[in-house]
Amino acid sequence: MLRKLYDWVFSLARHRHATRSLAVVSFAESSFFPIPPDVMLAPMVLARPDRAYFYATVCTVASVLGGVLGYAIGYFLEPVGMAILSTLGKADTFEASKELFQKYGAWVIVIKGATPIPYKLITISAGVFQFNLALFFILSVLTRSARFFLVAFVLRRWGPPMLKIVERRLALFTVLFLIVMLAGLVAVKFLH
């Protein structure tokens, strides 16, 4: 069933209302939908490289707004949020996630928001754990825009061959991204 859903979302990228569909998928993926918007973003950017950053903007705005819905589901409708987490196989790690969120909430959002990990896990958890909404929103804007604009840039600049390399080495690129971020934070701390 998931494969059929994936194929259906992929087919939306060729539809005349692809941009609207991209917004809907980006919004829904941040709160309850299982297929990431990259499934549509990649073929749309490859088909129209001149609109790459426009598509990345659509993804970012819709994803952040969907993230706010995910946060609201966790905050106001905790049983619904827990049911969604359960269907994703994450309800059993609730206590460990709670402790992690309480200690490193901002880092959890930054790391997971910039990676292909389903963002709904973060948005719903942030609401359940009552993470600071303003900070959640700011971090969502930063991480989601970084992710979608990077995909748009890579595809616009180097096309399909580079996408295959990034997909194969995603873990490596994520670790490198985190090392650069940590080095920057350490540098800023020592400069003050």
C-alpha cells in the first residue's frame, strides 16, 4: 500500500496542479502523511530547474505550517498524536524521546528537521512535550528551508547524477553538516 501511495505522490509531480499538490504533500507530511515531499520536489526541479527555488519555497512554507499543525496535534490532541506515533512505530520510545527532548530539544529539531527522518515525529513530539512554540517555529523555518533549498540547489546545479550520490551518502552528508554546525557553535562560543 505504501508503494502505491509513493507512486501516486510521484505522479502528482507531472500533474498540471503539481505546485498546489507539492504544497499539500509538504503540509501533510509534517503532521500525518507518510510520504516526504522530496518525492515530488526532485522531479519538479529536474523538469523546471528555473523554478527550483520557488518549489523549495513552496515546500518550506507548507512544511512549516504543517509542522505547526503537528505541534497542535501533539499539544491539544495528545491521544491522536500518540496514535500517529504508534502507527509510525515510535510510541514505544516515548520516555526516551521525552528525556532527549527535555535535554536537547532544539538540537533534536535541528538535526531531525534537516534530515529525511519523518518530520511529523518531531512536530508531534514537540507538541506533546510542550516545547517552546516560538523556538520550534524558528528552528522549523531554518531546518526545513535548509533541507529543501539544498535539494533544489543540488538538482538545479548537477542534476540526477548528484542526486544519486547524495541519496547513497545521505548519512555521511548529515554527519558532515552536523560537524560543521557544531564547529561553528564552538567557534562562536570561544569568540565571545
